[in-house]
Amino acid sequence: MKPVTPPHPHPGAVHVVFAANQPEYDQLPAVIDAKGLAMTEFELSAEDLATIVNGGRIRLWIWTFRQPLQPVALEVVE
């Protein structure tokens, strides 16, 4: 699974790259809207898809740095 640049933002939203200057992390392209909602997208490899079709699961890791967990959501899009 690899992060990809989300589609063009709607009015008021901008493209950003999280960890752009942090070599210890993988860069994460995102779109952030005026209210602060960040959206990222990931492309699944053929191997990822086969694993899911055969009963695999998607796991979400979140680095909270011992701060309160922010709301998150996962969805499937075309």
C-alpha cells in the first residue's frame, strides 16, 4: 500500500505533504480543507488486494505521541 496524491481539492482546500522535511518518516500527501479536515489516499498493490480478498484486514497505526487520539475514518473510493 502506498500513499498517493488525493484528487484536486475543492474550493478552500489545499494540497500539503506531511513529513516533507522529516526524513525519519515517509512523506504523506494530503488535502486539507478550511475546517482542518485532512484527507489522504492510498493505492493498494495486487498483493494487498489479494490478501484482502482472501480474508485479510486493513490495520491503521496512529502515532499519538501520548496525546488524545483524534477522530479517524477509513472508506473505499473508486
